[in-house]
Amino acid sequence: MLVSGYQQGVSARPGSLSPLGTGLLLLLLLLLLLMSCPPPAAPCPLPCDCSTPPETVKCVNRELATVPSGIPGGVRSLVISGNRIARLPGPGPLGGSPLGQLVNLSLRANRIAAVGAGAFASLPRLQRLDLSENRLVSVSPAAFGSAPCPLRELNLSRALGEPSALEQVAALLASARLPELRSLQLSGNRLSSLPPGAFSGLGSLRHLGLADNSLSALGGDAPGAGGGGGSLLQLPPQLETLDLRRNALRALANGTVSELRRRHPDLRLRLAGNPLACDCRLEPLLAWLRHGRPGDAESLVCASPESLRERPVLQLRAAELHCPLQGDMESVLQTSYVFLGIVLALIGVIFMFVLYLNRKGIKKWLYNVRDACRDHMEGYHYRYEINSDPRLTNLSSNSEA
Ligand SMILES: *[C@@H]1O[C@H](CO)[C@@H](O)[C@H](O)[C@H]1NC(C)=O
Ligand SMILES: *[C@@H]1O[C@H](CO)[C@@H](O)[C@H](O)[C@H]1NC(C)=O
Ligand SMILES: *[C@@H]1O[C@H](CO)[C@@H](O)[C@H](O)[C@H]1NC(C)=O
């Protein structure tokens, strides 16, 4: 029956394949398909979404307490945000397998308080690191390991558990080799002061974000730092943008302004939302802002005194700052006093000279005066003698009676 069927098939459709041949062909096709696909990728870590390409792994809002293990080695973008991770102990890339292709790493909105030595080491392609919205307290200065890291953007917005953690971050930035770092975001960290030279080692930094902090002074302006106008700001030489919006700055000290003028003449300075005090202290900053600086000078308004509230600072007149006469004005005043003295002395000398030239006339005049006086006195004397003669007095009184 099978044979007859086979023969029927052959006789009925010459050239078509037998069921066995069809099966073989399908198998071949399947093999070809398998071979054309890449070797099976590492399995996606269970709580994450993986997509390829681009090689992205997202473990977002999954209540994770640790970085999941088994992240595929070829991942280029890794997002582990909105979890409960509290520590990145290191060493090694996030404590797991090497991630040689990783470009973007976000650990935003976790509870990370401690970052250990080497936590971000062995990430040779890392360009963007987002650690915003964490609670950093302890940060190892060796978190990036010892090899240079090509990091370009570091987001530490609202990342510090306490403002003092900035010292550790500054130590990390000073010791890590981050020659490419262009953007550093430190907004919203309740910072009230900056460690001297905190950013001086970041030779490529272009954008520094310090908005939404409590800074009342920059660098060496800090009241405890001796002041004296010698600023210790030491901003990176290439800096293009300095965002200081919504801090507690009432003015920028003379030393800070002169350092900015000298070393960063084209800096884009953002100062909106600071309680600027429109008195004499604002003078150095205002003088600089008036030179058509890039930044937000047009939107700046006074916060005090009451009479100048909400006044745009660029519209202030010099007299409204009530600057006491000092410095240059004082010396101008001094020279004018000296000039006045010289003129008075000259007038005196001329007067004496005129007197000297007229000494004969004056002598004559003096004699005349003296004679006139004597005549007058004699006349008076005479009248007095008449009045005091009793006989004459009696005589006159008798005649009256
Ligand atoms: C990394 O992030 C940047 C900015 O968000 C984006 O433009 C870039 O495409 C990302 N790179 C990868 C490999 O996902
Ligand atoms: C840094 O993180 C904050 C908070 O997550 C975000 O709003 C901001 O856009 C980020 N900035 C950059 C430059 O990535
Ligand atoms: C500001 O500092 C400069 C240089 O340090 C100095 O010449 C100038 O007199 C100072 N101005 C004020 C108002 O202190």
C-alpha cells in the first residue's frame, strides 16, 4: 500500500518531493536559520527588561536590594533606577561580570549610601553615570579604580545624604583619573560651602551645576576662610557654565569677582533666585555683569533693601548702592585738599608781598591814623575837662534854675 501510494505519487506528480524529503528540507532550513542567528545571548537577568539592539538592560522600580547578577556582558546601557540598593561594595564592575561595552549607567533613585573602592572600575567605555537621588555618605576615593575612565557626565543631583559627603566626593574627583569629565551636576545637595579647590583637578570640566543649594559664598569668601579678598575658588580653566541659581548668595566678594574676571572672562554665570543685597557689596559683581556677560544678568532682581525689592539689578544707579567714599575716591579727596592748601599758601604769600611793597604808604597811613586818633583824643580830653570843672557845672545849673 505504501509502495503503491509512493508509486501513485510519483506517477501523479513527477518532480515533487516525498514526505521524507520535505522533512529533510525543513530540518535543513531550521539549521540554516539557527546558523544565521547570533549565538544565543546571555540570558536576561530575571527582574529586568532586555532589548537588543541597542543592548539595553532596564531594571526599573523592581524593589531590588542589590545589583542583579548575570547582566549580559555586551550591555551598553544599564538602568537600575527606582530600587532599594544601599551599597555598591566593589571591587569590580558592580560586583559582577566585566561590562566592557557599558556606556550609560543609571543608578538613579536608589538608597545608595556607600560606594566602595573599585565599584566603578573596569568600565573602560563608561561615559555617563547617573547617581542622582541617592543618600551618599561614604564614598571611596578609589571608586573608579586606578585606570583612566572616559567618563563625560556625572550626575550627583540630590545624591548626597549629608552635605559633608561633598568632601569625599571632592577627594574622589581629585584622585580619580577622569580626564574627559565635562559635566558635573551637584544641584539640590543643601551645600552651604565648597571645599577649597574642590573642582580644580577637573581639567576638562565645562559645566558645573550647583543650583538649589545653600551657598552664601564661594570658595575663599566663606566667613571662616579668612576672606581678605584672596579667593580659593580655583575653578577648572575650561569652565563655560556655572549654575548658581536658587542659592543664598547676597553678593559675590570682590576677590571672587576679580578671579572670575581674570580667569573666566566668558563664563556663563547663572544667579537667578539668589537674595541679592543691592548695597555697596554688590558693586564689584554689578560692574562685571554690566559688561554684557552671557548668563542671566537681565533677570536678576534685588531682594534687599526693602526700597529696592524686585528692582532689576542692571537698572540700579551707582548712587543707589550708597557706597562710602573709599579707595580711589579717598585719594582724589586727599589730593584736592593738598591743592587747596597750596592755593591758600600762595594767596598768603602774595598778600604779604603786596604789604611789603606798600610798606611806606602803609607807614604814612598808620601815622595819619595815629594823628587823627590823637586829635580826636585831645578834643575828647578837652570836653571832659570842661565837664568835670565844678564851677562851670554850678554855673550851668544855676542858670537853668
Ligand atoms: C546614552 O545616553 C545618551 C543620553 O541620554 C544617549 O544619547 C545615548 O544614545 C545613550 N547611549 C547608549 C549606548 O544607549
Ligand atoms: C540629573 O539628575 C536629575 C535628577 O534625577 C535630573 O533631573 C537631571 O535632568 C539630570 N541632569 C543631567 C545633566 O543628566
Ligand atoms: C577689589 O579688588 C581689586 C583688586 O584686588 C582692588 O584693586 C579694588 O580696589 C577692590 N575694590 C573694592 C571695592 O574693594
